Amino acid sequence: MLPAIVLSAHVTGLGVIRSLGMMGVPIIAIYTSKKDMGSVSKYVKEKYYAPHPEEHEDKFIGLLLNLAKRFKGSLLIPADDETLTTVSRHKLLLEGNYKLAFTESSVTQICINKENTYMLADKLGIPVPKTRVPQSFEDILEWRNRIEFPCVVKPVYSHRYFNVFKKKLVRVDNFEQLMFHYREAVDHGLEVLIQELIPGDDTCGINYCSYFCGDKFLAEFTAEKVRLAPTHFGVPRVLISKHIPEIISPTRKLLQAMKFCGYSCVEYKKDSRNGVYKLMDINGRMNRSILHSLRCGINFPWIVYNHQVYNKLPLQNSFVSGVYWIDLFSDIIHSVKCRGTEKYNLRHYIKPYINPCIFSIFCIKDFKPIIKRGLDVIRQEIQKISNRIRSNVKLLLKSVSFFS
């Protein structure tokens, strides 16, 4: 059986590794961060530490070409935006050595570049949040009396913004905050959008996952978000599988217009004012909760593998609803931190754990990743405490120096 080379081994990569490893596929893990817990999974046969795919693009592609001497014909699966962006730019070069589980760069850029995403959706008549794309401070000044607050400052390239600020976007409640966060992004060389804030709690967020090829949707899966980290503007920490037929038709229309081929996860948010589902993001790769659909009966990575390696096209559109996906560490940490502000009752917090569920990292049959993740979280919290202590000591010393 030909190996699968998984590019990135964090939460998403680990899900792909397990989904294929349990089917007997040999896994080669390419990890770019020492925190990538998937690199220690029992399913990984070989692993390679790689330079950052966007910061050191030539070296990253060079590593893949070098590995092709041993793994020619294997399947390349990007598991984050950095690796997807990079390998899609070199698709012609890589397809002579590997089977590829991603699209060409022009299609990838519709997914990665949020300005492109909303332009296409608007053209197709798919509801999106009201969005402005400033090119300069002058644009924002000109729009001053037309921007409705609160709104959000959202990155054009989400992964680059997150790498700097460790958050997906930021809410702004007035013009001064807007100017501050726009300037902050510009200072880091980041492009941002000014977007309408769609009202609604965490459960208004929806995922639509599918494998689409040609004119056929070979598998489809929908889920509702239960809790985010952080609340309102974060990534899912709990999801529940649920049939949501309202988003199927517009998403099919969108992917067909893109001429997309492969796996994607399209995100919506239901506007609590009118019940309209509005497009938020398109992920042209495996997503963090890829194990969720597996637990519900659809093994997307295995479908991708069979199609790309053996040219088999299974049709699998049924899945079990009412199953939860839980990011254990994230849910525990944010439930404790946000207990007062989230205002959920105890039953809400416990319910996912006493119903059918699957965890993003924890697995008795593959326990090393959860141990690694736990140690990394402990080290991270210790570092935060240490940084606060150092900061307070510096302030104290400055105060003593001032009064002396």
C-alpha cells in the first residue's frame, strides 16, 4: 500500500493520520512545529521536521522533492493553510512525483484569500456579511460615517494573522478601536477586511464538509458548532453532527463555480436577525474536526486516498447525527476561564461528554499525542506565568527607580 505524506501534524494532521493509519495506510508525517502532537502517533512510520513552508518555501519544496526518491507515487495531503498555499503553487512540479490531495493555486486562492471568497459568493447570490476592503487609512476615514458598529476586523489571510495575533479576528466597537487594529495589522504587513458583525451565539456556526469531484458530491457532512474558543470569535472546541439541508444547495453551487475538486470544509453563520445562513469561510483542505465525520460514519481521508491512489469513487452521503466532537484541552481551559461570561448551565458543559463523542486528540488506542499535548500546554501556561512575573518585576523596579 502506498504511503500518505501528511503535511503538518497538529490537530488537523493528527486526524488525517489516524483516519488513514487505522485503514493500514503507512503514514509519513512532515511537521513544522515541535508542538505538532501528531508526529508521535503510533500510526506514523517515519517523520521529518521541515522548515516553515511559507517562510522557507524553497527548502520545504526541496524536502518534498528529495523524499520523492523514496516515496514516489505516494499521496501528499496538506493539513493546514501554510502547507496548502505552498504546495498548490508548485502543483505542476509535485504532480510528477506524487499523487496530490489539493487543487491548483488559482482555486486555492479563492479559499485562502477572503476577499476572493466573498467576491465570488456575492456574484453567485450567496449571502455574505457586508464587507469593505480598505487599501489605506484614507479609505477608512472616508467610510467613517458609513461603518456600523460593532463590526469586526478580519484578515484577508487568516493563517498569517493568527500566527501574529493568536486570534482569528477582532471585534471593534468604535472608530478609534477600528483605526488602532487596522494600524496594528498594517504594521505587521497584514491585509484586513472590515466586516459586519453577524449576531448570534456559538451554536449559529455551521460546518459543511464534502468530497466533490467533477459533477458529483461523493460525500457530504454537516455539523453545528456548540462552543468556540474563545467564545463568539474562536475556533470550535465542541461540535455536534446535524443534518442542515439549507446550506447544501448554495455550497454545491459555490464549489461548482470554483471548479473545485477534492475535500473542503465550508463555514456559515446563521444570522439571528433573519435566520439567513451567511458564508464565512472556505477551507480547501482537511479541517480540525476531521475525526468528527469519521466517528459519524464518513472517513473523508480514506475516500480521498482511494480516489487519488486507486481511482475509486465511493458514494457515501449518510452519517449519524447527534454525535459530538470535543477538543478536550481547549474545552476544559476555556470552560473554566469563561464560566462567568458564557452563562451556560452545568448541563450544557457536561452533555457532550455523556453522549456519543470523539475527541480531537485523546484516544486510548493512540495515547502518545495527548501526553505530548498535555506537556506542551503545561509548559505554555508556565511560560505565561513566568512572563507575567517578569513583567511585574520590571514595573516594580521602574517604580522603585523613579521614587529613589
